[in-house]
Amino acid sequence: MQAELQVEYPDIHILGINMIGAEGGMGEVSLISTLPVVNDDTVVHVWQDWGAVWRDVIILNRANEPIYTYNLTTYNLADPTNYATLKQMFIDAATQ
């Protein structure tokens, strides 16, 4: 999705934030994804502050404030409707 969005909306950037305590699997992430991933830490507490759960996609506005949350367990991106919905959420956030 990142590659598709970059063509039409080069200002949209997707990255992952790994939750505290799940750092052990980061080596495998680099094998299956080209997205940049950072680890949350006990100073920033992004997951806690945003109320994130596993596989949440949290979309930020231009002020870096969360405006949409879309869970990939609930809405599997293998379903074309879910994929299109998430993609549109990114576009809506970028064009507001």
C-alpha cells in the first residue's frame, strides 16, 4: 500500500511502532516488510498513550494527532473492501 500511495500522495508515510516487550521478533519483520519500524519505549509510551492494540493501524493528521484506528485482525487486508477502506483513510487524512 505504501508504494501505491507514494505515487499519488508522496507526503503519506507508513511506519510501524513495535510495542514494548515485543522486540524479539524485529529480525523477522525486516524479512517480510519494507516499512520502517521503531520500538516504543518507557519514555514515550506511544502504544499506551494512543490506546493501541496488536495490529492497529493508527493514522495521524498533519499535527501528528491520531484521527483513525483500523485493526488488521478485525479487517484483514486480503479482503479488497478492507484494503480500499484503509487506503482511503490514509488519503482522507492527507487531504484534510
